[in-house]
Amino acid sequence: MEVSAGGDQVATEIARIAVAPGSLIERADALLRPLRRVLRFDAAWISLLDPERRMQPALVCQGYPDVVQRYVNGPALMDDVELVGLHQQNVPLRLTDSPVPISEVPVWAEYLHPAGFGQGIAVPLATPDGRYLGMFNANTEDRAAIGDDVRDLLAALAPLIAHAVDPLRTLAALAGVVAGAVAGVALTRAGDTVALPGLPADRLLAAGSPVPVVAGAAVGRGEVQTKFLAPRDGTDAAELVQVTGLACPPQPPGYLRAVLLISPAPQLHGLTRRELEVLGLLVEGHSVAAIAAALTASVRTTTGHLEHIMVKLGAGTRAMAAVRALRQGLYLPSGLLPADGDDR
């Protein structure tokens, strides 16, 4: 293979895969075909980091016996990654490049070498801002050393590979389905938030804000999409914005639960702040008496609010009003209400 010309062809194919529709798993599987033209490997995997579990579950893992695949998908692999410093360097690591004796690296000494592999190379995958994503690892049964030209070409291709399997880039594309989104983050399994490429952050979506908690609870109930209103601050005159939560596809690395987006509030149909609060409790299934108690209002006052809501939403019943509010995201969830209500 002519390295320069071949490298251009492989880079072009990887770039096409990066923008092709499909899941991360499908992209990772497709990446192995052009990468095999760089190095004729007998087995390979592409894995992504789950920082909350300190694991690197494989998107694709081909050619390895089950015992190796279990190790790759388990927590011990990260110990090996940190032992050789793969997560901190920008160049591929061959067996001969290991900063510690390869016989002391468990993944090689206890799994890959006993499985009959003679050589291997691990390519760290990182974003332009230095975020470690995971790795591409390939092994050959041939014991001939992997050349510098192959190592250098894989180093040049690594940013393209990372771009193709970056889960946050994929989620940022998912955010495009929400028209007018002005800010967004990814919500993690632990309730933390991570910046999305191409979208600014917002204090309403920061960790510690009640908004991610409310959206995370909806995702936890199995809702693929949730929409609701949120005030910019705790005052009655605060600007309202709409929050949209989109559940992440269930695939590795697994710690990203949802995309949270902020967009301008939709047409409110004349609904008052109090009526939006009533709608929030109605959507959540509370009775009139429970709504009144939650808002420290009388049942009579609450009933009046519900009658006004039905007229404004063109709904013949309270249940229909709740359905329309839920579909349009026209309600303030109880998790965003002040601790103490008042009869306004």
C-alpha cells in the first residue's frame, strides 16, 4: 500500500462514515473496513469511555474469544489504559512502545497473548479539546513488528475516527430536531450535565438546578420526549422558556441519558402563571383537592382555574386539557414550583 495515497482514500471513507446516518454501533462497525486497509488485523475493537463506571464498553469487537471480549467490556480494562497512560497521549501505542514491560500489562499478558495474538496497537481517540473518548485496538496473529508508517497513519486518522464515534457530536445532531433551541446539555446517568458541541450552556440546565432533575425523572419513567415550561428565576414576572428532554439511544457508552434543550416559550393561549402551575399538577395526575393543597389555594379557586384552563385550551374535560398541555409542553412541573405557594 502506498501510505500517502492509501491514507487519503481511507481518510475520505472514514469522513463519509462519520456523517452517514445510523447508530454509533453501525458507524464503528463500518470503520473497521477502511482501517483494515491500513493494518491487516485479525481482531479489533472500538470502545467508548463511560467515566461514571470507569469502563470502556465496546461499540464493536470482532475476532476475539469470549474471555477477551468480557475483559474488554469490564472494569479492569481501564486499569490497563491508565497503567500505560493511553488516555493521556496523542499517539498510538504498539507493544514495543509500552512505557511499562508488556508482560506486566494484564490485557496483553493474561488475555491477548494467551489467545494467540503476536502484535497489537492501541489508538487513543480524543476530541480536539482533549476529551478522551476511548480507543481503537487492533491485533494480529503475525509477530512481525508494526511499522512506523502504519503507526503514523493511524495517528493521523485518529481524530477522524473519534469524530465518527463521538457520542456528544451525535447528540448535538439530535438536538437539531428542536426548532429554535438556544442552549443545551447532555444529562448523565449520575445527574451531571455535559456541554454539547455547538450549543451554549445555560444556568437553568446546570447541575444543581431543579430543571435537570425534573427532566431526568421523566426520562427515568421511560418517556422518549418530555416538554415543559421553566421560569428564568423564581419571581412571578420571570421570563418563561420551554425545556425539551430527548432520551438518548440505549447504546454504549451508556452514561448519557438525555439531551436537554432550552427554546423560547411557545404560544401560551393566555394561560396565567397560576394556571400553568395548576396544569403541571393536573398533568401529574393530582386531584382537584390535592392541587388546591399543593398551591395553598381553596378548592373553589382551583376549580375556577381549571374551568378557565379548559376554555383557553378548547378542552371539554380536565383530562383533555391535561393531554393538550402535556403534548404542547404548556405546564410548570411541580418540581419547579416555590416551596410555599400562595392563593394568587
